[in-house]
Amino acid sequence: MTPEKEEELRQAIIKAVPEIVKKEFGCKAVEKSTGMMFFWNSHCWQCVNNYNVKKSMNEFRGIIIGRDIRFADVLILLGEYKPVGVNKHYTDSNTLWHLYGWWKLENDNLDNQSEETKQFLYDVICGGKE
């Protein structure tokens, strides 16, 4: 799966579950000037790799990535609309059964799922557009 397709899938899930990018404890962001990863610790942005580097809300200039996309987020999205596109033959229950079998719950993060799982989700959610 291409990075563009992964981003399209991620944005579709975020659209259904906007809390993913809400600035709350654990929310991740990347500083534009340095490329350093930060997380929100309830009162300031703190660097992931160096806990001594902290920036106030006014100091930080970055792009909010949000928290990890979890299986629950995917389930919320699938519950909001009927799957479209290439996999129209999948019913909602079949889609869920496929995901239950493929999703690695021990590492509940979309980024850490198999390419097969991400492609299946892309086909169901984004319609398998080429």
C-alpha cells in the first residue's frame, strides 16, 4: 500500500472519529522546523526523545498527528456507513469478522497492522480507488 493510500485511509478514519487529533494527553505532533516528535502532557508539548525539551502552547509550531488509530476507531467508522467500492459484496458482519481475524489487538495501532489488513480496510472504507 502506498503512503498516499495509507494517508487517505487515516484521514477517512479521522473524519469519522475527530477525537483522534484532539489536543489531549498523549496527542502526538511534529515540530515543523526540527522534525522532532512531541506529545501533549496536559500543560505543554514535551519532546518524545528528550524529556528536558518542553515547549509551551505559544512556542510550539508543529503539525498535530494525534493519537494512534485503534481498532475501536475503525469499528466506529464502519458502524456509521455501509462499505463501498470494490468490496460491496462484503456485508457489515463479514467485514467485522475479517477484521477480528486480522487485527493484531496486542499492538492496537493502525500503523502496526499488516499490509493485508490495511489494504482490506482501504478497499472497504475508501472504495479501492486506484
